[in-house]
Amino acid sequence: MSFFDSRIVQKEVEEITELQEKIYSKMYSFASMNNEDKIHHIEMLEDLLNRQQIMFTRMNLSEDPEAKGMRDQIMKAAHELGFPENVNLNYVLSKMGDVVSNMKESLKEN
């Protein structure tokens, strides 16, 4: 069975896609949201980053050619966005999660 034939992986990919769509659909209205809605939006972003990090780790651990191909495409896209070729994407996702968590804590203080 290939990596992407797994029901677990398919479900996770579907949930990641749904989260991305929800987040992107409200991205431009973030500034006009009330604090409660901003916190909810940020919590969705935290969830997305965690799921992406887990999926990327699974792809790194897999020997499946499709998983390796997807990982390579992600790394190519990261490089095109300006990241060094040998960047540890799990580290980047983790640091992005830290930034987002700090944003949420800052909103909670207000």
C-alpha cells in the first residue's frame, strides 16, 4: 500500500485541506475580527501547523516513492520561497507555531 492509500493519511490530508481553506477564507478579515474570533482563527492556524509538521515527519520517515516525491515538492516550494535548500522544515514549522502561539497569548492579555 502506498503512503497516500492509507485511510489515516487520506483523512489527515483532507483535514489539513479543510483547515487551510477555512484559514485562508478569513485571512483578509483578520484585522477587523474581535479578539475572540482572532483567538479562534489563531487556534486553527496552530492546529494546521501541527498537522503539517506531523505529515511532513511522516513523509520523511516513509520509504514510499510518492511520499518522497511530495516531500521533495514541498522542499522545492520552500526553496522557491527563499528558504535555503537544506532547511529543516520541521524546525521552521515549529518556530512558526511558536510565533502563532505568542500572537494568541498577546491577544488573550488584551
